[in-house]
Amino acid sequence: MSADTVDFGRAAGDYVAYRPAFEPRLFERLRAMRVGLAGQTILDGGAGTGLLGRGLARGDVRVIETDPKLELVREAWGTKRLVARAEE
């Protein structure tokens, strides 16, 4: 990793504490495009700490989250977790 690259994994706790939630309007617009409707399953690649998934789950959406930074996934809100490493 180069010196000018941000490592969000190292700042996972701060990211959780200070990253504001998405505005409810985002989820309204997604639903208008038929994304995030009740009963859907959505894969959130690069989910970080799960902010998008948290908002989607409020609408009865099943969200599967993935992120390359284990530290961020550990901060995610969900109670069920499968942590695995893909081959590089």
C-alpha cells in the first residue's frame, strides 16, 4: 500500500463513530427504481461497516455484505457473520 492510500481498516472504529448515516431519501429513491424492496436480497460489495445494509434492512431487505477489510466487517451491525478469505 502506498503512503497516500487510506486504510479504512485501521480506522474502523472512527469510521463507525463519525460516518453519518445515509439520508432516508436515498432509500426512497432506490425503492422508486425497484431496488431495496421488501423481500429482496441484495449483495453489498465493499460494504465497509454496513451503513447501506443497515438502511436497506429497515425495509425488510436481506442484505449480504462483503468487504476486503476484516476490521470493517467486524464493526458491521449484523448478528450473523461468515468471515472467509478469498484466494489472492
